Amino acid sequence: MALSHPNKDYYDLEDNGFCFLPAVFSKDISVSARHGLWSVINEEYETGRVPETRFWETGDDPKKIIKIDKPHLCNNAVWNLVTDVNFGKALAVATHAKKVQVWHSQVVWKPQSIETSGNAGWHRDAQYWPFWGKRGLFTAWVALSNVSLRSGPVRFISGSNHWKEIEGLDFFDKNLIKQDKILEKHHGKSEIVSGALKIGQVSIHSSMTYHSSQANLEERPRVGMVVHFCTDKAKRIAVKGDNKDYLDQLNDPTITPIIYRD
Ligand SMILES: O=C(O)CCC(=O)C(=O)O
């Protein structure tokens, strides 16, 4: 059952795997960042730097989810959002961290959906990050539009941060019905909490928390700036292959800024 608890203080990052912060960003700052992301989507790179990866190109279906990695490199308003001092402090308080470093980001821009076009499959972020250990890794989801229950908010499975890994779940798989069956087979009925947020509000989830999102039934796009951050408790893991050097960028503050230090 999808719930959005009226008292968002109710959820604990450690116990439930996610939590909600009081409004962090003003409407003006949020709208500027949203405009900045729209420029990046349209390949206008104000800073002269390109995003890390584009999963949507100009001319692609405008009803598809627009996902672009590391847009904070390309636009000043987006950079200012992810490096905001109060944001850094809020993330440090919520995660009991001595250090907060942004090591990755994504825009997930979800236009009004057609059928399953807006679905993002169940996943935990850690499944894509073999080069990180399990502790000290979190994602802040910053609402850059008002996110109603009808707009396909991110939804979290309460307590799933304590689960063992489940095979067959993936962000890019739009078949949520099939994935719901897999989840039910492993854990029966679970408590699913939807992150309905006002513009400027932020949710945080652990890299181990299963989450997904459904269709946007509103006319306006649902816009999320997804900020992946690590704390002083995060441990890098040596891997072979293409990702061997991926985290070397942690030494470059122009890519992975430290936004809080005790
Ligand atoms: O914005 C969404 O719908 C999905 C976001 C997501 O997977 C994440 O924040 O890790």
C-alpha cells in the first residue's frame, strides 16, 4: 500500500532507510536550478563542461524519462544548488557525518507519462556501485517541482535497507507489475512510502533502500535533482575492469565537491 505519512518526521534513516528534511531550498533557488537543468537537457552547457552521461538525447521521445548524469558540472545554478552550505549541513546532521562529499548526481525529469513511460523500476543504488562499500552512502532527492502523489514521486520500501539483495530488480525495467511479484515472493506485503514533496524539499535514502517511481499523471513535469553523496564512513572497494579508476575523481573538487566538513 502506498502511504505518505502526514508527519514526515516519523521516518528514520537508519530504521526505515529514508527520511524527509524540512524545506532546504527556497522556491527561487529551486526554480533557477530547474531552469539550469532544462538548459543542460537542451545541450546548453553554460560552464563549457559536458555531463558525464546522457541517457536522453535531443530528438528522443519527449514523454520518456530524461536522465542525465552529473549535470552539476554544466550549469552554475545547478552547481550552486548541490554545493549549498545549508544543504551540506542538513545532510551531515541527518546522516551524523563529519564529512559530506557529492560524488555523483543526476537529473531525473519526468514529463507527463504515457502508460509505463514514466516508470523507474525497483532498485537499490548500491547495486550499481561495485566500487563502494555499503556504509556511508546516501542519495538526497531534491524536489525542483511540487511533487504530488499523482506525479510519480519516488517511493521507498520501509526497512528494505536491512534486506539481502534481491535479483531481478532494475531502475531501467519499466515492468513494475513483474517486479512487485518478485518483491512479494521474497517479503510478502511491505510498507511503501511515497515522497510527496513541495518544491525545495528533500528526501534522503540509504544506498541499500529499495525505491522506484510510477507514472506522472500531472500535466507538468516532475523534476528531481538526485544528489549522491558519501560521508566519512564510506569505504572505497578495489574493482577490476572499466570502473577501476572511476572513484579517482574523489580527488577533484571541481567534480566531487566536499560540501560539509566538521
Ligand atoms: O526520480 C526517480 O523517479 C528515481 C530516482 C532514483 O532512483 C534515485 O533517487 O536514486
